[in-house]
Amino acid sequence: MPKHTIRNGRPDDLATLRDIEISAGAVFADYGMSASAEDELVSIEAFARYVEDQRLCVAVDESDDSAAYIMVDLIDGRACA
């Protein structure tokens, strides 16, 4: 099983993030959660703002290829995903 680490997202991750989002949507659809799968995709511009604000982290494998991500918002001063 590949080993993953977490790091801040970078501009060069942006295209891969969209692919990850689409793949995740397919998994939701497979489990009868098609409403989640049909949600509007996050725009590349939105991903870029999260990266710029250091509020997006990616899980990467040993080759630094992105496998997952999380976007973080602040609500009442607390981090929420």
C-alpha cells in the first residue's frame, strides 16, 4: 500500500484537484448518493484562492502525486472542512 503524506496545496496541483473531485463524485454515485456526485464542480479559480490562502491541503504519494485534498474554511475563527 502506498505511503501518503499531507502538504499544502500548490498551483501545480490545480488540474489534478479537478480529477480527484470527479473521481470522488463517482464513488458517491456508486453508493446511491447521486446528489453529492452531481454537485457543481469547484472552479479552478476557487481552488487557486484556497491554495493562495494556504487553506487547501493535499495527500500525496511517494512520487508527490496528489491522491486526495481537503479545503478548509474558517467559521467563527475555527477551521472547518
